[in-house]
Amino acid sequence: MPLRIAIVSDYYYPQLGGITEQVHGQATELTRRGHEVTVIVPRPLVVPRTVDPEPPPPDFEIQRIGVALPSYVNGSQTLQTLSPRIPFALDRVFRERAFDVLHVHNPFGVMFPMAAIMRSRAPVTVATTHSVVPAGYRLLRAFARPLRVLLQRVDAHVAVSNAVVNSFRPHFPALEFQVIANGVDTSFFHPDAEPLPHLAGKRNILFVGRFDPRNGLKHMLEAFVELRRRRSDTRLVVLGDGPMRPLLKRLVPPELETDVRFEGRVNRLRPRYLASAEIFCTPCRLASFGMVVLEAMSSGTPVVATRLPGFAEVMRDGAHGLMIDQPDDVPAFVAALNSLLDNPQRARTLGQAGRERVVSAFAWSRVGDSLEELYTRLLTARRARQPMPSAARPWVDQPPG
């Protein structure tokens, strides 16, 4: 039976990032299945510039409420949606649309996601948590008590990985999560994407991510400089941007400036950049899941990545790529990159296995099945006026595949 579903998030286009991708992918998949979807998101105060065209208009409704202001939390650039009229605007949309399901992304976001949970009229409210927080995170510890009250209003808590669950469990030991992994559009991120002509002529290593310290571009640049001392056939291509750009560009020696390409923020062209790269590399130090890893694997590009819990739920060392224990272990990253460049057949085998892993476990068709099953189960229990059954698997559950 078609459902009326509201998806609320601080993040959506033109802001790029993992949560944006998930909101868009979820809305697209649920709309494809015949549901009536409304995405409720803010207007960005600062519109980030991308180097490629705007994406095509979506098939679902978008409602803009409030203004998203850039901020810096948990070692990363974030958005906080503010406006004194948010509660009234949400009340109007909720009253007019009469949603069956409200699905909030990152329920710990100040004001907008929290207000949506508090003002919801939907029979079922679901919240997906995307972030990994460090042990003893002071901000979360300070607001743990009021957050517990808020989170009690949610019928089902979803985490995108067990890494997320493990990081929140010390703060909210009674909170049960169902792990539903992030999805990826496997027809868009595909090995048959056309390479970019301007990147021909050298063997490309690709980095994708905001220029936050946690994403490890500094270590990536250091590793590339060392790699070039061993071989001259490689180029580093960097997708992303941020306030640290001038400082990071200074890490590139003058003799390598032509072979380190800072391409800026890229959206729809990412599959073509991945098709132009022999290796995708991410010396990241904190990640909840690893959408960039998932997109690279979906494109058939072998991955060299830090051995993070979130990444380890997506890829397996030696099967889909190579994993390095520490993000700042520059010699180990150099050795891994060099080994794959020296053995193209192994690199292709890892890339093919990564593609198979993603198609079988993380395609949106599979994630959509999990979401529909969750919504249906919760709504059936609510409509039967029965006590809400536990929608959560134990926190130690593993992702599909």
C-alpha cells in the first residue's frame, strides 16, 4: 500500500555529502516504489559552488523550511538549521500532508530534526543516526538527559553501521538500533562510466572528501609526495574543498603542482572521475560508514583506506582493497599504493570484487526493502493498537553480505 512519507534533514542539495546522498537516494527509491515522498530540508545560507551542472529535478516534492548555517562540530563541517518559524512551518506541512511515516536523519541536530520529532503527527516516527562520536564526547554527554526524553518519542532508531551503534551505546545504553546500511545507486556509480579526457596520460589516484582534518587529505598529500620519489607515472586528483584549501596546497612541492589537481566540489561527474582513476585512496581517521568507499567500490575502483570500523563493514582487507591501520602511517599507504600500481591485475580483481559486494549488499533496491519492511511492521503494530514490538536487531548485528 502506498504511504505518505516525510524525510527531514539538515542536509540536502546543493550541500554535498553522505547524508545528502542518502536523503536523495532514499526519496528516489521510495518514490520509484509508488510512495508519496516529501523531503523537508532548509535553504542553505551559503550555497557551495560545484564544478559540474545541477542534478536533474527530482520526482518527489521538496519543502524548504528555515536556513542552514555552516558550523563545525565533531571535527567536521556541519549545518545547523535555524529560524523562529520552524515549529509553525512544520505544523503546517504535517497538517496538510497527513504523513504516515516521518523519517528524520541525524536526530541529534539542533532545532530542525528535534523540532520535527516533537511536532510530528505521523503514526510512526523513525530516526537514522549517521555519525560516529569519539569516546567521552563532551557535547553529547552534556545533553544526554534531555536527548533521552526526545528519543523516547521515536518508534525505531536506525544506525547506518555498527560503528555508529558502538559509539552511541555508552551514552544511551537503553537505546536499541536497527542497522540499515547506506545505499548507493549502482547504475550511476558503474564501471562503464566514461573517463574524463583531461585526466588521460597518467595513472590517477583519487581522493574525495571535504577538507576537514578528519578526512586525511594532509596524509594523502604526504603519501603522494613520497610515492613520486619512487615513480613518475602517477597523478593525484583531489575532489572537494574547504577553508583549509590554501594551507593544504602549500604541502605540494612546486615540482609536483601540475600532478596534484585540486578539482573542486564535484557532484554528478564523480563516476567519471572514478572511471579515470586506477585507485581510490582515503587516509581518513573518523567515519561512520564510508560513502566515498562505497561509491568507489560500486564503480569497480580498488580502494586503499584506513582500517576504520565503519569502513570495515563495507570492505574487507585483501578482498575489495587494502586497509592501513593508522591514517598517518604514510609509509604504509605508499607501499599499498605502489603495490597495486605494480600489479594492475590484482587491482582489477579487487575492483571487480568490490563491485560485486556493493551490488549484492548495498544497492538501493536492497536498502529500500529494509525500509519498507520497517515502516510496514511499525504501522501494522500501531494500527492494531498493540504495544510496539521491538524493531531493532541486537547492536552486535552485522550488515548484509
